[in-house]
Amino acid sequence: MSLVRDSSLVWLATGVVGVSFGAVSVAGGLPVWVPVVMSLVVYAGSAQFSAVGVLLAGGGPAAAAATGLLLNTRTAAFSLAVADVLGSGRVSRFLGAHLVTDETVAFALAQDDPVRRRQAFWISGLGLFTVWNIGVLGGALAGGALGDTARYGLDAAFPAVLVALVLPQVRADAVVRRCALAGAGVAVAVTPAVPSGVPVLLALGGLLLFRRRPGGEDGAA
């Protein structure tokens, strides 16, 4: 299936990052079950890395949880963007909400057909969840033996795939392009001064340029 083929690169990048997360967590002194359970329950890469970073730096569980929650607030906007593809049942909406990530939302919204958009969300979401957790488990079991996976450059596949997914929409819609450029500008400007993951959250400020015209058409403020 083409959707599986198109998702495979994202899955590969996710697995690499998952292995790195599991290895870093255990090598830093956390027991194996911490990154494994966190990946099943929290399932948010940037939030997990930040929370573990707080714990390894000597911070308490409350500070780690607060950091993760702050970084994950951006998924509220993502959930609104894909609310129509989650289905109407409570179970499907609950499971779908747990699978909402930057990658699944971008992959779903890149599809023009509503049916294909729903299929893309669930295929990419379930695949990502599976590969991420397998990667984290493998990395946690391996501990520090793997070294720094970032030196192989495979982590660059993650942002590259995201750009490829959103580029068609950015090129086709002038309003989306203005919002995206404004958000990117904000993210780049604050990156040196804020923790990892926060620039993405602040980039949502680009949506302030988006408004609805009286006639129902989209426009820029």
C-alpha cells in the first residue's frame, strides 16, 4: 500500500530516535521500566526527552511532568486539525487522540481525500506508536552500549520528512504560507534561548495571522 510505503521513512526515523531515548535514559541511571512505561503512556518524543532531562539533572517528578505538559500543549491545536478523521465513537477518539503527533497530523493533512486522510492518520499513527515503543525498549535494554545515535545523521530524517509532508500545502495556499513563515521565524528566533520543544509551541503564534472572512473564506489578518 502506498500509504505504508510513504510512512516507512518516518517510521525509520522514529525507531532511531526511540532507540536513542531508551539508551540515554538507562545510561543516565534510570531503570529500564521508566522509559518503556513513559513511551506507552505519554508517547511524545520531545516531552519525554525533556522530562527525562529534568530527572537526570536532579529535578523532581513534578518538575519533569510540568515540562512535558508544557511541550505537549501544542497537540491541542493538532487535535483540532484532525478531529474529523478520528471518528465519532468514544473509543476511536480516545485512541486517536493518543496517536496525535506532529508526524501523524502532517501526514494526514497532506492527503486531499477525506477517506485517504483518515487512512493516512491511522496507518501512520499506529505504525509510529509501534516502532517508537519497540525502539525505546531496544535502546533501554542496550543501555549505553550504542553510543550517540545522532552521530550517524539519521535523526535528520525526522525534520526532513515533516518538511516534505507539509510543503505541498504551504506552496498551494498563500494564507498557510504566511502563517507557516511567521511561525518558523518565531521558532528560529527563540531556539537559542528556550528548551528543546518550546520553539515548536511558540511557533503556533503564526496562527494569529489566520482569520475567517465574513463570507466564510480564509484570509490573513
